[in-house]
Amino acid sequence: KYRAEARSASELRAEAEKDQAKYCKKVRDRSNLFRPLAGYGFGPLTLGLIATSVLVAIYSKLGAEEQPIMRLFITDYNVIGNVIQWQGGLPEIRHGQLWRLITPIFIHYGALHILFNMMWLRDLGSMIEGRQSSGRLAVLVVAVAVCSNLAQFYYGGPAFGGMSGVVYGLLGYIWMRGKF
């Protein structure tokens, strides 16, 4: 009688241990969502985004000369007096210039604008790239850039630029990733 119960109990314990192991694989602690902080530096994509933004800022003299970088804006526009005029419906994008959905993130107006955007990008981009992957960061940057640039265009017109929308998107991603 006792031997039969002992076998049954050991089988139940083994089954409970397997169930516990399956449970532990599914549950994640907040501290395990990202790889440890130790030793991540600039990732290649983060460094590339910063370098591109700095080169565009130098080329456009911190946004003072928009004509050399007009193909980076979401659509072409003219300034007549104090009025900005452009064709509606984003004709350049409809004709295949899809990069215009993303490239406004590289345009910056002023030293403080680029300095603070690049500091945030360095911290947040390096965190995501170092702890997850460059591919994940690339997908996030493209998705957030397209959404924030279209929102900015429909809210305020084509004369805008900056990495702020992307930076806020990365901050939101990290915040929600830690919460859920």
C-alpha cells in the first residue's frame, strides 16, 4: 500500500516540477526584459543615425538653408512672404519618393535642437540596440518616423524636421516594454 502511494507521490512531484518549469519559461520579471546594462556602447545603427543627422545639419547650416535639403522634406514647398505653399496630397510620395516619409527626422533647426535630440537618441537607441538588436531599433525608428512625420505634416504643414517624434516613440517603447 505504501509503495504504491510513494510511486504515485513521486510521479505527482515530477509532474509538478515540469509544470513549474513551463510556468517559469512563460513568466518574465521586469529585470529580465532587456539584457544587462553592462558593456553596451554605441550600436552601429544609432551611430549611423547620429552621423547622418549631424551631416545634414552641417550641410543645411542648422536648417538656415533649406534649399540644399529640400528633397529630405516630406514634400516640396515654397515660401512666399510669410506663407508656405505646397501641393496637397503628397505628390512626391505618390510618385515613388517613399524616403520622404522618413528623412525629415534628419533635419534639425539650431544647435540645441540637434544636441538634445542626439543625446536622447544615443541613450535610448543604444539601450534598445544593445539589449535587443539593431533590427528591432530599425523597425521602431522607421515605424515611429513615418507615423510622427505624417502627423506633423497634417497638423502643421511640410516645413518641419527633427528626431523628437522618434525619440518620444523610443521612450514610450522602453516604458511600455518595462511595464508589460
